[in-house]
Amino acid sequence: MKNQVGWLRRGLLPIMIILVVIVALVFVIGKVRHSLEYADSDPDRGALTSGMAQPDAMGDAYTQVIYPADQGWGAVESLWFYNTTQGSNMLPYDFFLHLEQAGSETLFRDAANINDYRYLVQKATHSNPDGLPLGFVRDTYQGRHYVGLTCAACHTGQVNYQGTAIRIDGGIPMADMVGFLEGLAKAMNATLQDEAKFNRFADQVLAGDAYSGPQQIRQDLYTYALRLSLYNSINRSYNGSHRVNYGHGRLDAFGRIFNRTIEHLLTREQLREVIREMPGILPGQAEQIVAETSELLTAANREAVMRKIFTTLQKNGKSRFGALRIMVRYLRDAVYNSPNAPVSYPVIWDIPQHDFVQWNGTTANAGPGSLGRNVGEVIGVFGTLDWYLDDECDLAARITGQCSLFGEPTKDQLIRFKTSVDKHNLVKMEQQLATLKSPSWEDPNLQDILPALDAQKVAAGRKLYEQYCVACHHDIDRDDPHRKVVAYMSDINKVGTDPQMALNSVNYTGKSGFLQNLYVEAGSGNLVVQETMPVAALLKLGAMGVVGSPDPDTNSLYKGLEMIMDIGSALSKNEAKASLKQGDYPLGSPKAPYNPLLSYKARPLNGVWASAPYLHNGSVPTLYDLLLPADQRPKKFLVGSRELDVEKVGFKSSGYAHGFTFDTSLPGNGNQGHEYAAGKMPLPNGKILPPLDHEQRMALVEYLKSL
């Protein structure tokens, strides 16, 4: 017995030593990575003012960029947020650096062009050596470099006032992502079609080390041009026969994430059936297209299938434009849902402190919810999904129910969730966001910029706020590091605002493909995944699979430990605990488990002055207008200017020619509802208060500035 114990001790000791060394190595590597990632401390935070002094197409001009002093972040934290990848792969990095605009030899990334799309222009800094726009970054996946988007691209705002630009970390951008992506596709297609333009482009790209010759560049450019053209066209949004334009400051992110999820779940058999029914495809060609490609889930193989469909249609007599039109129209109807409910980009201060997030409370923040939410976001902004089939029971297979806890498969073929999504950075991003605070009108850095508040109006407005607003929009202490934000959910039929986004979140469905027959949690219990399911369920299950997958770009020993440590950190440092939703919202049932999503969230209004336009779909230009009866709110107004209206509180919405005309009569753009201050809707307690007059509305707006 003693010999056995001694042998056991001798055998365990080397294992324990190895484990200690590995953990210490992971810790040291993490510290080194941290110091390198947080090395950029440019005092201007990369803000570029050169060329911005003259009014642009929307009348905006500024000579300096300042930051609030009391948002919780300094230059180091802001620059890390701007320039840290989350695993987004939009197109090859050198392509973005050297691509020209469609109609000129000027680079697509030229500051004036970027500003026209209302992304924020930046100068070169340590963590952004090529001076990419704010929120654009170089990502490396499987040995190749890509340009992608960070969280900051969609969650950094700017407010201009009398020649000064105020950058708001966590705020709402005025970005026109749809216009940007369509312009990018046009630039790539123009480069393919113009030999002189292509030669200039190829010469610049070949100066790097990513490509060996012009033909290889042309092939990749063709692939990415087709990919982006299909993406843009498939996600072109319709409500019935009406085209839904997003404009500046809005995106149907959920609709696009839903579509990206659906396309990555199709089995080989389902894809073959889809192709077989496509107009212009002859008998037997669908089998040929699919047969030549194995493991159709990888990004390269999916794109190969799309190219084969495209070239097959051309061989069958269709023009380039005709082939693309057939693919788009058919696939849009056969596979996808129309992302026709654009909403404003939400502000993200206080996000880690929320119990439920998104405009309709789609996701709980408790447990791994925040990590799953962020994984879904990266899927929507061109995260690469190289999912494939295998027979190994890994952590992802266990999390998604493809294997039992002890490694027994529950289905014949297991899906592996190999992806570019950088979960390590997503965990760190969420934890840094916990230190971000809303901007204050009375911030020390803004006192000489913004007009001083009227103390008497603020006092009068506070009383009105307590009467009309606080029942739904609870007050919080923005300085409390342990603050809790309890969202108040309101039934879409009672709050009365445009219902399109909430309806889509419940009604949109898709083929479950490889996830069929698994279980997914849906509010009050688990659902068995059927052949066709709500996309919300499929996204949740797919995102959790990604959460449990190791990073393919790190070595096998380190990546497993890093994944475990990241998930452990995400869970242990998440102060949000599982809780019930608050408010007056539809209840779920076994037949309608997602009905609670048919509601909209009222959040605290701290920083609301920096988050125009208002309502979830951006349909009301100013806070003052929101306090009017719906029939007195502006029916059409311009969006695109960042110039602040300090009286009514919103952005300048008239007087310039090149903005987006927001038409509230169009589907999804409704500005109705939320008429509590107009005396037309009951508060949660059932009481209808008298309508506010002009002076009262101005007093309430003055108080809202102070939050």
C-alpha cells in the first residue's frame, strides 16, 4: 500500500508541476498581452481635425475634438475600445487600404468619403498605424489579415456645437452602414471592370506580402465583390412591396444577424433543394454544384457554392446582372427574412449593469448571456464562421446538447463551431464597459462649450419627471460602480410605438439545419428544435456553440486554458443575476414562448441629451418633439447632421441638402405612441395626467439635459 501511495504521489507531482507552470504561463502571457494592448495613450485619442473646419455636405464643421472628463475612461481605455478586434473579417486588409472609389482615383478610405458616410475619421496612432476610421481594425484569422469592425464603430457618438466636436464613448453614431457597404461593393466591382484601376490597385496590394501575383488578387477581389454584393442585395429591406431605407444612425442589426445565422445552418441536402428550385438552374446542375464541394459549412466552401451558382447561371445564358438578380430574389424568398425594422444604435453605457438588453429585452445579461449577446453581434458584422462536421464531443457540443455531459453523442453528426469570433476580447470589452459612465451636460470639459443649465427650469422639470416619467424610466446613480439597471418593459400595444422590430423578433423563422432535434431554452422551458424555428432560438443556440469553442489561432494547449479562463471570468465578474422581467408585457406560453419580446424597454435617461433621434426607431428628432402629441410631431425631417439643437435637444434636422429624409409615414418609421406627456395615454398605474404646455415641456427638457 505504501508503495502504491508513493507511486501515486510521484506520478501526480510532475502533473501538478506542469499544470502550475501552464497556469503561470497563461498568467504571464495575459499580462504581457494586456500591457501591449493598452500601450496607446495618444492624448487626442486619434481624433483627426484636419480638413474638418469647412462645412461638409450636411453643413457640419469643427476645429477641435474634446472628450467629457467624467465618463470613466481616459485616452488609453478609449483607444483600446476603438482599436481592439472582435473577430470581424469584412475583406482582406490590403484591399481596404488601397481600394479606390468607384468614380475616381481617390482612395475609398479617404477622410472626406468616410465622413460622408458619417463614420468618425482618425489619424494614425500606435494601435491604429494606418489611420483607419474609428472602429475599423485589422484582424488576423488563420494566418490572413482582414479589415473588420469593432464595437466602437457602432457605439461611439459625436455631438457638434459651434465648431467643437464632442466625442461620446458608448454613444450613438450617425453612421450610414448600408450606404457604406453598398459604396464598398461598387468600388470593388468598378476595380474589377476597369483595367487601369485594377492595375493601380494590384500594384499597391503586391507591395505587401499577402499575394503572389495579379491573378490571385483578381480572384480574391471577385470573391469578395460577389460576397458583398449578395449580402447587400439579400439584405435590401422590403415591407411588402415598399423598400425600407435605413439612412443615417440606424440599422436592422437583428434582421441581418438573423440572416447570417440562417445561412450557416443549412445542411447539404437543404442547400441542394434550394438550388434545385432556383430559376435558371437546369435539371442535374444543383447536384453538380453541391457534389463538388465538401463540408459546406466553411466560409470558403459557402463562397465557392455561390460562385458556382453564379457562373452556372451565366453559362445558362444569363447576363452578369441577370444572374445576380436571380440569385438575390430567389434566395431572399427561399432562405432569408427581410431586415425591414431599422432601429437606432443603442447607447451602451450601463449595459453590463442591465438585467435585460436590446430594445425589446431580447437577451438576459445574467450568466453567459452577455458573452452570447456579443458573439451574435460579431456574427452580424462579418465574423467568419467555418463551422464543419466532426464526431468529437468538445465543450461546444456539450453546451449545445449535441453530446451528453460525459461525452455520449446525441446525434449522428456533430457540428464544430470554428470561428474568427474573438471571445477573449469580447470578455475584456464587457468588463471595461462596466467602468463607462454616461456623459454629463455639466461635465468640466463641456462647461465652456454647452450653455449653462437654467436652475429654475431644472427644478420645475424634476417635479414633472417624477410625475410623468420615473414610473418607467427609473433614476440611477451613474457614479455607483455597483448600480443595477432594471428595465421596465411595456407591451407594444400599450406603449403604441412602431411595432415592426418587436414583431420581427418573434415572427421571423428559418431552417434549423444542423441544429435540428437539439434543445434550446425559451423563457419558461426548453424547446425541441424543429425543422423550421424562430430565428431567435437558432441564434441563441448557435452563439452558445461559439462561446464553447476554442480560438483556432492559438496553440492547442494554451487555447483550451484561455477559453476556460475567459468563460470563468465572464461568469465570475458578471454582477447581473438571473431575474424576472419587470413591467407590463405579454406573457409567454408553451405555444408562444417568445411573446414577452412583444414589448419595448424603458431605460434610465442619464445621458439622453447625447442620444438623438428618439424612440427606438429614431423617428422623433428632439426631446421636445417627443413630449408633443404624436399628430404634432414632425412627419418628415433630415438626419445626418451632428450639430446639436441645445433648446429642443436633438440634432439639426433641416437646412441641409444631403441628409437622409426620414419619412414617418413609411412602414417601420412610425413616430406614434409614447404620448404620456400629451395627456393621451395612461401611466402604468392607469392614471392619465394632464397634457404639458410649452413652458412645462421646456422645463422637462431642461431637466433631462441634467441627467
